[in-house]
Amino acid sequence: MADEEGIRKPNTKKPEGDSGKAEAPRSLPAKKEEDEKPEESEKKENSSRASSFQVPSALKVLSKLSIKAYLGLIVLLLLAICTLLFCFHKNFRVQEIYVSGNKRISTEAILSASGIKENDHLLSHVSGSIMEKLKLKYGEAERKIEESDPYISHAKVYPKYPGQVYIEVTERRKVAYVAIPDGYAIIADDSVVLDILQGDVPEGIPEIRGLPILSAQIGKELELSSKEGYEICVTILGAILGAEAGSDEQMAEFDFLSHVICIRYCENMTTYVDLSIPNVPQVISIKIGGLDTISDDMNWLRYAVVSGYFEEKEGTVLDMTGKDYILR
């Protein structure tokens, strides 16, 4: 019935000549594999050739460079070498630090204040204004040193190849003192307060009297209600120090400033200098007038003290306001 309904049975008959075995693969794939083998070998050969000719190829590239390119490469190489030397060579590192000009302040204190240490790079402390940097100055180190102690007036710090740093210090000199409610303020010739003492009167420096003092702070200038009288007193002090510095070898041992007891400023623009003179029992008061000839006046006064001019005199006031000096 199934045949009658038009359903065909599958054809299970084998074609003639078919033995039942699978057909042997055609030769085309095998031929393809054979074709691929020469390509792989060619690739390997090319890669070996490329590796063998890599260095010559680089040389060919270099040979094509222009003279300017060669010079550029040489400059870059030199810059790289110089940079390495600049960063790591010991001559660009701090090996020695020289401190000069300090008498009162110790070298250790100055070095500590500067912040400079051995093995620091020579340019690591270059700072400050543009001009200071261009001059390779250690501006920040200079300020630290100057602020570390009021006796330091100025500091100059700079590097020097190879591996050296120089610190040059200028110290202030105490030249006078003024009485304040808390004791005595020691001042320098630039009016900076160096110290404030209590108890005994300071020795070796004169007192400045007659000045209206508002305040005195260590490391800052003496604050006055009027600077006119102070400037006169400081000018006289400068002339005394100048006479001391300009003396000859025979009179160099005499400390003129230590024999000045005080400088008294008066309201009428007249100033007195009180002297304690060796071998003279009385105090000699020097009346100062104008300041036009103050340097010559102080030079003569120092010579008169050293030569014994006042030893046989009975007067106590030397008037130096006129052309002639008169002892009364």
C-alpha cells in the first residue's frame, strides 16, 4: 500500500563498481599543502635576511643623514654627557665651606643658620631675586644668616667651582647704649638694637643721653620720636671711630671709644662729649658745635688725650664750637 501511495523506498543498492570503501582523498589539498611550504620557507628566509641586514640598514639610514643632522646628534650626545656630569660629578657638590669676617659669631652658628651642608649640589641653594640668581648668589641663605643674629649686618654667600662655597660676614659693632625702662639697650652705628641688658652699666661704650626713645627691640632700629638728635650723636660717634681707625701705629693701642663716658644731646643743637682721660682726675666735657669739621675735631682730640695735653690743665670744659679750642 505504501508503494501505491507514491512513497518511494530509499535506494539501498550500491552502484556498480563500489566496493564499500570510502573514496580516497583527491590530490588537490595535498598539492595545496605542498604549495604552502615554499611560502613558509620563503618567509623564514626573508626574516633571517632582515635580521642579518638590520645593522647595515641602520648604517644606510645614518649615511643618508645630512651634516646638520650629524651635528645635531653630536650636540645632543654632548648635552646628555654634560648633564650627567653636572648632576653627579663630585666637583658640582659642596665639598668645602669657607666662613670669613666673623669674630663674635661662631662659624658653627653661621653654618647652621645658612642651611648649607656638604654634598649639596652647588646650585641647589641659588635663590633670591633675578639678579641674585644670575650672579649665582645664595640669596635665601644670606637672609637666613642675617636674621639669625642681630650682630650680623650683612652676609654674602656664593659658590665657586669646584665644590666650594664662600660665606663672607660683616658684623655690627656695639658703639653706644641708651637707658630704657627695662635696663640698657646696646645699639650699633646703624641704630639697630643688638642687646638689652639689666643690672650693671655696660662698660667700654658710651651712653647717649637726651634722646626721646619710644621703644627698643632686639634686631630692629631704635624707635625715636625725633631722629635729629640721634643723627647728630651718631655722626659724632662715627667721627670718634674714624679717628681711632686712622691713628698711626704709635697710638693704635689707645682705645678712644672706651674713654668716652657719654654723648649728651641738648635741645639747642649743642652736644657734649664727656671723657674719662688717663692720669686726669676730673671728667673733661667737650662742647661740640657744628658738624662740618667734626672729623678734624675728633682727630685732634684723640691726639691731645694720647699726648697728655689735659694732664697739667685745670679746666673741665673744652669748647670746640669756634675756630680755636678753649679749655675753661
